Amino acid sequence: MTTRPIRLAVQVQPQHAYYPKIRATVLELEQLGVDVLFNWDHFFPLSGDPDGLHFESWTELASWAELTSSVEFGSLVNCNSYRNPDLQADMARTIDHISAGDTGTGRFIFGTGSGWFERDYDQYGYEFGTVGQRLDALAEAMPRIEQRWATLNPAPTRKIPVLIGGGGEKKTLRIVAQHADIWHSFSDATTLKHKLGVLEQWCDQVGRNVGDIEISTELRRRPAAEGGGLSGYSESDAEDLVQLGASLFTIGISGPDYDVTDVTRWLAWRDARNG
């Protein structure tokens, strides 16, 4: 069971809405008191009309850095394939500084992964390759990103938290053990229990305490026939994940409406859970 405070994140999916609606939603969510805001790093919608409205991740995040004042934010997750690792580091450092404002401490979370959406690769001219090749590229990129952060002038305002998403046991969890401050697991309780065992083995191999990594997962939707409500997961489902060590929970909302009804429900659960 985690001793970390429970945190609630909302993924404001950059699809099916013009930017003024996204902007207003980001402001509303910060006012409601969510802990983290995410977007995603794709070039086309992942649901609904595949050719619908859509915006690019990193330029949007730079806007959020100016727009918000307290919430942490990042991408769930950046695709390592789309940008040179040193460029990623510099972009992250710059957004970190923008978000610091007058406080001197940035709020950016560097969420990253190996990439998977083939349409992005095909239409934007990136080589898709294999899952293994993309994971190898991520493993090679992380030390370069960390080294670039160590040499940039000015340096980041803080150690930028690294979130790595994915559950592959042979490669992804090894990268998590080596580099992540947060692991986004995409797991239900049964899967998470198994994956945590694998992650602990990798942490042992690299000389790290698995407890130093914050465990993140999603409040996934389920069909109504399976008891799915607004977000699918019940509070009992979430409690099972907390007992295993999860402390960061993410809800995804999409345009055109960005309905926050479910967010308020889970904010109440978070506050009650944190006491």
C-alpha cells in the first residue's frame, strides 16, 4: 500500500475541439483542483472521426505553461520517435522555465514512451520499425536526455520528473527501473500486481528501490454491461489499485464537450482518501 498522497490527473485529449475550448477546459480543471493535466502526443484523433480536429502536443504544453499557475502538466505520453533526444530535453527545460513563472520552480512532467500509432509515423515521415526497435531507441534516448539536462544553460528549475508509460516486461520495465520517477502502467489490479513484481526485479538489478517510483494508472472505462459508470472504475476498483501502491490516477476526457462531471466525482474520492 502506498504512503504517497493520492493524486488525480486529467488527460485533456487534444481532439475534436478548437483551442479556445481546450484552453477553457484547462483553466476549469485547474480551478477544480486536479493535480496533473496531460495531453497526448499524436497527430490525429485516436477516437471518433479519424480526420477530426486535432492539435500537436508540445506547442500546446508550452501554452499550458503560461496559462496555468499551480497544476503540474505534461504529455501522456510523448513519442520518443518524433524528436531528437537532445531537442526533447531542451524543449522540456524551456517549458519547465516557462511554467515556473515568479516561483522559480517549474511544473512540467516529462512523460515519454516508445510510440505505437502507425498512422502518425506513415503520414509524418517517420520510420515505424518494430516494437523492439522503438524500445531500443527509447533506451538510447533517455541517457542523452538526462545528459543534455545536465549541460543546458540555464539548467532546469528542478529535477524534471520523468514519467514512462508501458508495461513490457523485457525492455520497458527495465527502462522504467533505470530512469522513471513515475511509471504509468495502463494496468488493472490483477495485471498491476504481476507487473510490479517484474519491476521490482529490474530495480534490484539496477540498484534502485522500487518504492522510489510513483505508480500511475488510469480509471478506465468499461461497457455498461460490465458495470461501467461514468468512468467505468468504481471506488472499490481504485482502492484495489491503491492497496498495490498506485497513487496517481488519470481520467481521459475528449472534445467537443470535455465533460468534467466524472472529474468532480473522483476529486471527492481523492480528498476523502487523503483525509
